[in-house]
Amino acid sequence: MADPLDYLRGFAVTFNSVSNDNGSVTLSNDAADLTVTSLMGGAGTGTVAVSTTTSGNITIGQIEATAAQVDLVSAGQILDGLA
């Protein structure tokens, strides 16, 4: 079975609230914008990763991460969702 986000390829997607109390969080979108209003997670040695590939901007609101690493990688711009 394909990854559920594969079906969204080419369409803008918004996550209003994403959380994971124990581990990593990875969000990615191909060829379209990705908006995250609230992201909490990446406990301990986990990673928080948000990315767009081919094209698309990342708009990010609040991030609360105790992760060892936070990655924001955008094919376009990284925008402040709190502005």
C-alpha cells in the first residue's frame, strides 16, 4: 500500500495540529505547498522533519520540539505562519 500522502501529490495540504509524544515526526509534500499550524513532538533523540520537494513552500506556525534535530527543507520558501 502506498504512503497516504502519495495521494496528495501536487495538491496543497494543511496540518492544523500534529503531535507525537514519543519519537519522530516527518511531514512531506511533493510539488505543492505544505502548511503546519501547530507541531509538537520529536521527544529525546527523535527528529522533526518538514519538507517540500520539486516545488512548494512551507508555512510553519508554532513548533514545540524536544528533538535532537529539527529540519525544515523547502523547494520554495519557508514562511512564518504566525506573522
